[in-house]
Amino acid sequence: MLQQRLPADQASVRRSNLSLVLRHLSENGARSRAVVAVETGLSKTTVTSLVGELQARGLVREIGPQHAGAVGRPGLALALDGSRVGALGLEVNVDYIAAFATDLAGRVLIDRRVTFDAMGSGVERSLGELAAVTRRAVTELGATGVTVAGITVAVPGLIDAHSGVVDVAPNLGWHRTPVAVRLTDAAPGVPIAVGNDANLAALAEYTSGVAAGTADLVYLTGEVGVGGGVISGGRLLEGADGFAGEMGHVMVDPSGERCGCGRIGCWETKVGLAALVRTVTPEHPYGLRDGVLRDPEERLAQIEQAIGDPLVDQAIATVGRWLGRGAATLVNLFNPRVIVFGGYFARLAGRLIPLAQAELERLAMAGSARRCTIVASGLGFGAASRGGAGTVVERILSDPTLIQIR
Amino acid sequence: MLQQRLPADQASVRRSNLSLVLRHLSENGARSRAVVAVETGLSKTTVTSLVGELQARGLVREIGPQHAGAVGRPGLALALDGSRVGALGLEVNVDYIAAFATDLAGRVLIDRRVTFDAMGSGVERSLGELAAVTRRAVTELGATGVTVAGITVAVPGLIDAHSGVVDVAPNLGWHRTPVAVRLTDAAPGVPIAVGNDANLAALAEYTSGVAAGTADLVYLTGEVGVGGGVISGGRLLEGADGFAGEMGHVMVDPSGERCGCGRIGCWETKVGLAALVRTVTPEHPYGLRDGVLRDPEERLAQIEQAIGDPLVDQAIATVGRWLGRGAATLVNLFNPRVIVFGGYFARLAGRLIPLAQAELERLAMAGSARRCTIVASGLGFGAASRGGAGTVVERILSDPTLIQIR
């Protein structure tokens, strides 16, 4: 099909109407052209033309006759297709790389996690491993007839979303790392975006987690670092540069300890996994080398096994109370209905949540705290890559012209 | 014109298309029906029908022939009208009541503030005075041919937006006060909404303040209490119950002083006007009676006159630094491009902002702080009532059927 040249205005109206029709089918299910026209207010001629283009892009297919109700004759029903369109999410974190892929309708095609010491390997080897994981996923999908339409990479750091450059990822030791550009060879011609891991995990919680559909939701992740993502009114809170929701370095105690970031009294110094390890073994900070936490998984397992030891129980309780104090700040500022604990907070949820919830209710402003519940994430470590795949689907629904006409 | 009975779906599509056309004219200026059809993707028949209804509602008028460009013949240009549609914002605060009214195109019709001791008068007399101000504004507008289409009342407290009930307004002494219901007699048949004063002031800053159009903006107001409102991605951040942005009671110092709210170390105890007055006159807390600040305007004037006195300068500097520390939290969580200081922070801006900006840059996460600037509000005390009027205009643009057919 010949690409029409339209004036800028008309091209953008066309794009937004393609999106309107595709999203309408995605959200409301199969229906005829006539019904789509009535329900969207677009003319029948316009709908017919839009549907033709969506079919040519492999995003919509006809599934047989459907009765249109009182307003029209029966017509061929249209449905979202996209079974040959793949959305790939990747995540690189301190000690693993994860990949998650779906088709446009959300069917899971890949869900995998490989252990990899990104912190110890340095930026070059980490980017090489990430490229290898990417190449393998693209090849696998291709072998089943699925073309990857977009990739989003989750990184625990501040990201310049426009350029796909990681500004800084302290726990990986990355600075000004051009992730998107460096992955181009592994997936030629595929648009690659980079996002903050906690923001993407928050999106995954919103679409498929324990509190899915909760329009005002805060996701908090406890790993070596503490990060977060905020869904407000059903949308990810991004801020001017995509840096919103950086909770770990909110100052909660001006007389507190020095944080890894150089500041005093960051929330991370109270509730991060390194803080817990330090409190549990004050005389001998096993697992800490040069102030950096090694083998966080193993340290966490040791702490779980030591539950019952008064020192350990007390340290966990202290973290729980400080979680509640910080959560009160989040409630005052974001007024969420749910706070989802991820990472190690989810692993120790039975101990942490009751104390955190009580402290939250004691400290948050009256109205909102009463109605905010802390829950543990059930998505596990795949959350950020799952969220990454979700943003690719969302981008296609917003602009179907990203998919080439076949 | 006979009201057509449409199925629920179709009625809602019709409403959203009326809004689409009205907003298109509001944002892009006068143009013909043919151009509106091309630019929105609606059919010409639909546009003609929608425009007819908007004319019947007094929201659109024809202003003469306009050439439609290459795509069509010249047609009569349509423009947003609404000169007979009034939007009224009201604000009740500790020591004044303000009223601000515009027509649909934003022309200012009323901008007034009356001194009133709402804190000392109690809820019944305050509601009576608010009703009197409302009645007077509605009568005045009516005398010039303007019908009030909606009212929004700004209150310094937590509001249940659905019911128009003030949950709690600590500095007014209001609890579970049904403001919207109580004003019904003063403006029969007019929809009345109630909102948080700082949220509405943030909206006013976004539409007409010193940083107008900045899509990521935090507004912070220093009065007896400290409040705030957040614009994120061009939208007011509301949270699940409209309680988002309650900055005054964010805990910043667990070893700090007890706040009026009963908690320890709230930001308000560091930067509120009462805290400044207390620090300036530690031996004799003039202006404080039973811990409550009387005549805040007069206290502020005294402090301004005493600038140069080392004790006063030091107290103001301390407030400036604590403003920067709290601002760093706001930057980490909301990543705004601008923080607007309102209330007494604006009055003392020359002293407060340099210190606050320096502390912000020292404490906020690298990426975002570099690009966040603190500025003083220029809107003065009318900001919240102006924002209230703005929300009424916005409601009409979103649902033109709120305006009765004449």
C-alpha cells in the first residue's frame, strides 16, 4: 500500500484516530465497523479507511458476522489481533538480567531471569550481556513468527528518557551510559526505550499485580537501594525528566547516618537491605565490603533463617517502623489507596507490614491514611521487565503507525 | 429545542464530541465548520449538529466568513463565545474571604477580597458570611447579563470532593462541614464544588502565574499553615481522595518539635509563619495566644520591618534552609521544573529563595535538582479563588451540556 503524504495536521489526526479505533477494540472487545462508528462518533467512511490501515499493519482482523443491535445491519466483527507483534521488556539489575515478552494482546511469550553480577562486571561487560539476552529473545520470537515492535529496558537509576541514556545508576556504577544506542545492533530497526526499574514495576503492578486497576498506587522496592514508582489517576507520575518517585533519598532524619549517596539521613539508610544487614551484624558487618553489599540474595536468606533471634527480630521491627514513617510522607503527598511493597520488603512482608501499617496510621494526615493499605507484591523479580513490555504495548496502542505496513 | 433521548452510550459520545469541538475552538481560535471537521476527524454532518447545539447553549457564535485553505470553500467562522456564562471562584481563609469571576473566555469580571476573621468567628458565622459574598457576586453578575454556571469554593483543609464536605480544616476549626450544601440557597440551581486552597492556587499558577504553562510545577504556600499543590504532566495531582500534596505535615525531623497537629517534626514546625514568629521572639511570643497565631498579617509586617536585626535575619535564614530541605524531598518525589513560593514565602522571597535554592541543589538527587528553580508567586492572595473560577471553566469545556439550552 502506498504511503499517503498528508499535511502535518492531517497526519497527526489520522494517527490519533487509528489509535482511537485500536484502543476501542482493545478495551471493549470485538465489534463491527458500524458499531465502532456509532460509539466513537467517527464517520463510517473514516472508520472503514482506518480499519483497512490497521488490517494492513496486522493489528486488526475480521472474525465473522456480529449483530450490531437496533442501530444497523449485521456487520463483520473486528478484533484486535497483534499476535505477530511482540513487545519486549528487559531489566538489568545488581545481580540479574530479566526478559519478558508478550504479543499485543498480552499473551506471555517469554518470562526469564538470568543471574548476572552486573555490579561486579562493569558497564562494558554488562552491556554486552544485555545485548546477548536481547539478541536471543529477538531470535526466539522471530522463530515463532513474532516481530519485536519495541523494547523497553529497565535500569535502577535516573534515566534521560528522551535519549535513552542512563544518567546515573549508583548500584551498577553506571554514569552517562547510552543504553539505547548500545543495544541497536542487537535489535536492528527496533525502537528502544530506557526507563527506571521502579517506575516500570509500578506500571506492572497497576496492570497485573496484587492491586491491579488501583488508579492511585505507590510501588516501593527494597533492594540494595530503595526506589519507587507512583501511579496517580491511572497514569505513571513521571515529572519533568522522568525522575519522579525517587524515594530512597528523601531525607527522613537530619541527625541520621551518612548515606551511600553522600547525604545525611536518607530513607535508604533506615530501610535499605544494607542498613538491615548492618544492624543485624553490628560487630561484624558480613556481606559488606567497602560499604557495598555483596550477594544480597544470600544475606537476605541468612536473615530469614535467623528470624526468632531477638537481635534480628528487633532490627526487622525497626525497619518496619521506618517504612511506616516514610510511607506516611508518601500518603501525605500522593494520597494512594494502596502501597505495594516489592523486593525484600515483600519477602519479609509478614513481619514488616503490620508495623509499617500501624506507624503509617499514626503519622499520616487523618483523611487519607485511614484508606491506604500496604500490601506485598506478588510479581517477584520480573516486575520491571513485565512493565517494560507493557509500555511497548501502550506505545503501539497510542500510535499504530509504529507497526510497518506488511 | 427538543432534548433528544439517546441511549446512554450515545449520550456520552455526544457529550464528549461537544467537548471536543468547544475545546478545539477554545485552544485554536476561530475557524469554519469544515476546518473543524478536518482537524478533529469528525464528519461534517456531525460537526454541523454539534455546533448547532453549542450555539443553542450560548457557547459558540458565528463571526463571519473565513477562508478554509486548500481543503474547502470559505465558511462562516465559529468562535468560542460564553460571554454570558460566568465562572465563580470563592476562597475562605483564616482572615479573609475572596471572590474571583470570569466569563468562559477568561475575561475577569470580579476580583475582590474582604477581611473576615474566619478563625475567630466559628463555622456558622463564617458560612453565613461566605453565603452573603456568594449572593452578592451572583447578583452583580446577573445584573450585567452573566449567568453563573458553576462555583468552586477553596478551603484550607482536606475536602471530600465528591460530597463537597470539608473533612477537616484545622486552621478554621471546621470538621465535617457540608460547605456545598450550605451554599445552595445563595446560588439556587448552580453546581457548587469545594476544593483545597493550595490545589486551586497551583492550578491558577499553572494557567496564569509566573510559571504559567510549566507542566511540572509545585506550588507551596506559607501561611499559618503550610500547604501545597502539584501540577504533574499538566494535570493537578489529586490522589485517591483529592488529598494529595499535603506537604505541611511531612515529617522532616524525628527529633523536632511537636506540631499543632500533634505529630513530631512536621515541616510546618520548621517553616510555618507561627514557627518564624516563635523563633523571632523566643522570650515573649507576641502574637501567639494558646499556641494559635493571631493577626498573621500584622506579625509578618513587624518581621519585615525588623529585617537587619541579627536575630530576625538568622530566623529567616533558618526558615530558608529548611524550605530547601523540604523542597529537595518534593524534587525527589515530583521532579518539577519550578517550585512556586506563595503566601508569606513570596513576601520574604528575596531572603528565602537564595538559601532555599542552594540547600535544594545540595540535597536533591543529581539529575533533577539541577533543573528545578524556586520562584516567588506574583498572584498574591487571590490565587485560590482564581484557580476555583478556572476549574469551573474547565468543567464546562469538558461537558458543555452543563449549560442549559436557552
